[in-house]
Amino acid sequence: MHRLKWNLALAAALLFLAGSCILAQDAVVPAAPVAPAVKAKAKAVIQIWLWGGPSQLETFDPKPDAGPDYAGPLNHPIQTNVPGIQICELLPLLAQQADKYSLIRSMTHGNNGHETASYMMQTGHSPGVGLVYPSMGAIVSYFKGYGHGYTGLIPPNVVLTEQQSRFAEEGFLGPLYKPFATGGDPNQKIFAVDGIVSAAISDQRQANRRQLLGSLDTLEKSMPDYAGFTEFDKANDKAYSMILGEGRKVFDLNSVPDVKRDKYGRTKFGQSCLEAAQLVEAGVPFVTINLGGWDTHKQHFQAMRQKLPDLDQGLAALLQDLSDRKLLDSTIVVCGGEFGRTPKLSFEAPWNGGRSHWGSCFSVLVAGGGFKGGQVVGSSDAKGEYVKERPVYPQDLIGSIFELLGIDPDSPLPNARGLDLKVMPASDDGPGRGRLKEIM
């Protein structure tokens, strides 16, 4: 059974790469690179997606004076290494990295549904217009990946480790821009990347299988001039490079010194952060770390005492490591979810101290790639319920990220309907595109 599964996985890898070669000929790609709005400062993005919606009060916008019905027991925020900026007491390592990141405390979109809010935070567009727009990762894969000279062996849009949702994918751009979800767990001895790495089959055994397969291939030998075999052989070589060559090495963390792995934390999230740094260093332009567990309707504070230390260690180590590798200046790090949580706690059964969905005001962390560190954008009111100053909308944040990558938010997007569609939506009532100039 294991042999059958691995053979199927290899076939899937071959088909994936072969399919990419075919799709690259037919997919929607611009005829020529679109001129950037500004000179690109960033080359890559690492998105830490806190699926479920993290509480702004227990992360980056604490309100200790709001009273127990709002602040709860985590009401002793700590000072960061930037005077005047405080964050949750369970984030002490991130507190020492505040000079590297900025906090947006006035994110808003007013939507309280998981999928619809996720769609807005991933695309910058509103739902319900009869189109599914591509996510940030797909846009970056389009402008910085296929069709624009990307030669990397690893797909340009990678998710560690589980796919986010159907609204964080390729939209109308087509399957070539779909994110590659690794599956597996980088904290295990062998990071079993779906379709690439198997814990049950050694590299030598896999190489022997390839040799055997080649010796049995009499069809290609009988038709040496058939052009189709040339493309197949290229895809075959790429697939085996992922399984046995350079691509495999990027997913192998066993060569990383233990002291460095320990600094990130020996957890799935911590090692995913380390893997994200490896991928960016290898030239992958968009990496998402999908960290779930933030939908805390019940027993919110018990969950926070588990989730926040893990987030703290992994994200703090990532920021420091990228800085040490001289990669932070060219890598954007963005950390947040689809919305925040209700500032007023629900103490009654069955919630027992829970927080519900809250899209009116929440927080996001941004760092690197042209974003200044040690800054705070906007503010919420005394209880963290509503924006007090400087509302920031999803298209503002995403448009700013695109501008730093050299992607013009006004660039057209090809689509099967031939519609005049732009990367970011136009707006006449306030929300704009790329409005975070004060920290860019």
C-alpha cells in the first residue's frame, strides 16, 4: 500500500510539473511585464495567516483600562523596545523586536463572516460581485512568477502547510496560479511534503526506481524525434529535482543547526517559520504560513495561553533570522487574520469567557520589504471596538504591499470575460489603494 501511494504521489508530481509546462503556454499571462508603480523594494512576502481571527486586545492593541468585561485576565501589557508601544504580556520575544515591525491598529472592513472577511483580506475586493478575484499569492505569482521569467524549481506561491480556503486561491486567473500546499509537518524528522517527500522510501530506492523506469521506456527510444517527449523529459527532470535534488534540499531542515531550530521553537508553526525563511532565500516570492486555532468563541483565554507563546517564539525568531540573513529589507512579513474578536467578553455558558467575530476594528503587523519598523498606524477607541483614527481598509494594506513589490495596483488583470479589471478596486468613498505611505 505504501508503495502504491508513493508511486501515485510521484505520478502527481510529474503531472503537476508537466501540467505547469502545458498551462504556462495557455494560461493568462501579460504580453510584456507591466511597468511598476515604483521601483520594487521587496522581492518576497511571508504571510502569517492567523485563521479564525485573532483578538486585537490579546495581541497588538491591549486595553488594560477597559475593565474586566473587556480586558479579561490578560490585562498587564508589556513595553516593547520602542518607547510608547505596548503589546500583550504573552508576547515578550516580539516585544524585543518592535523596532523591526509596525502595527496597524485600525484595520477595518465591517464583515463578520469567516469566508467573506477572508476574501476581503486576501484580495482587497468586496464579495458578491459575480467574480472571484485572485488572492495576494496568486497576484504575486502572476506578476513575479510564471510569464515573467521565474525559473525557480519550487512553485512561486507556497502554503505551509494546509490550504487556507477557497477564497485564498487563484480566482479567475486560472489553475497555474493556485498555491502549492505542502501538507506534512516540518517539525517531524522527515518533512513529508505532498508529492515530493516520502518518509517510507529512501532516496537511493527512489533513484533506483527512476533508473528502472527509464530502462523500460521503449516508446520514447523508438520515436526520438517526437517533440512531445522533449517537454515530458523536462517535466520529468524537474519532478526528480524536487524529489532528489535542489528542491528537496530546501524542504530538508535536518541540515539546520539544532540551536537555530530550537530558537524558532520545536513546533509545527515554529519550524514552518524557519522553512518560510528557507523558501524566501531560495527565491520563492510568496509564502503563507497558515496557523489556525484563533476562532475562540469559547474559553478564549485558555486558548491564548497556548497560541500566543507559539506565535511569539516563531515570529520573533523569523524577524531576527531574516534580519541576520540580510533578507528583511527585501522580504515583507505580514501577520494577521480575517478580522478581530469582540472586545466585550461573553462570560455566560456555553462561551465561558469567549470572544466572537469582529470586523469593525482589528490589528495587523507588517515588517520588512520597505515597511518602516517601530511605528503605529491608526488607533482604536478606549475599548478596542471601533476605529478612532486613521481607518485602514484591506485594499490599503494589500495595495501597499503590491507597490513595495513593484506591482502597480492599477494594473489590468486578464480574464475570460474580457472585462476591465484592476489589481485593486477603485473607490470614491474613502478607501484607496496603497495608503500606508507613512510607513513605506
